Amino acid sequence: MKLYFVPRTRSTRPRWMLEELGVPYELVRLDPAKGETRTDEHTTRHPLQHVPVLETREGSIFESAAIVLHLADLHPEKKLLGAPGSHARAQAYQWLFFAMTELEPPCIEYALHLRAKTEGSPEASLAKDKFSMAVRPLERRFSANDYLIGDEFSAADVVVGAVLSWANAMGLISEAPNLSVYVERIKDRPAFKAAFGD
């Protein structure tokens, strides 16, 4: 299988998942600055010319969280996703969607303020407040658990952990001690280091 990849984008999530699974894959690096995501060939893989895209024998799929779930399904023996119909699987869905709908949007908003050097603006403060509200359930969760679903690392930790790692780099979780410990725990994983190393 092939993963179409640009460093420091959402494509690090499926790369991390592939490293956790320990399965062979080809990493196809694209350079947006050279127009490599805007070719006709890549547009057939992703209609919006984004990454990541995972290409398998059956075809290609995009969207980082969908790819992470699909990879977990392809390798049930790795036990990174609960069995279909189980409560563990429902929890994985819950936290994956939570990451995409509650955690990531205020991070994106705050990152745009950082890039524009307007992080002191009322709008940036509002984005920080939204993020602080969103992480409250996670801060409680990690007061008693090492990972999102009990004490076992799962596909949900890949997506939530990637978003929280980004938030941490922007200084957004400095007042959440349990989250800070969680982020350091996931950053210690060899697969994380391999995926985020460049």
C-alpha cells in the first residue's frame, strides 16, 4: 500500500498508524510548493488536492481519521480497534469524531492567528477558550486512564493524540496537567517518533 504524504500535515496520522501496525508501506512524499498535490494524477486520488491519501489494491481513500480506522480494520490482529458492535469500538468512534469536530477546529483557528501574529486578539482568545472547554472531558479522562479506551493504546489515540500534540506545540494545553502527561506518553512511542520525525 502507498501513503501520499506531506510532513507536518494530517498525513502524519495515518503514517503513525502504519508505524504502530508495523506493516510494510510505501511513503510517497509530495511537495505542495512544487505543485505535486495539484497534478491531474493526484486530483484523481483526492478531489480537493490534499493529503493524506491511502492507496491499496482495492482503490484509494482520503481523510486522515477514515484512513486510521480503515487500517485498524485491515489488521484486526493488532487490536487497535474494538470488535464491530463492541462498546470499545463505539468509544473509538466517539473520540475520533470528537477530535475532528471539537478539538481540531479551535486549533486551526488559533494556528491561523499565530501565523498572522494576532494571537493576542479577542478572536484568538476565543479560540483558546473553545479549546479549553473542549479538552475538559479529556483532562478528566486522563486523571484515571493512560489512554482513551481503558489502559490500552488504540486507533483513537492516534487521531486524538496527534491533535493534542499539535495543540501542545502551540501552548494550548499548558494548564491541563493530565493532558500534558498524556502527550508526553504518546510522544515517547517509537511509532510516533518515526511518523513525526521529519
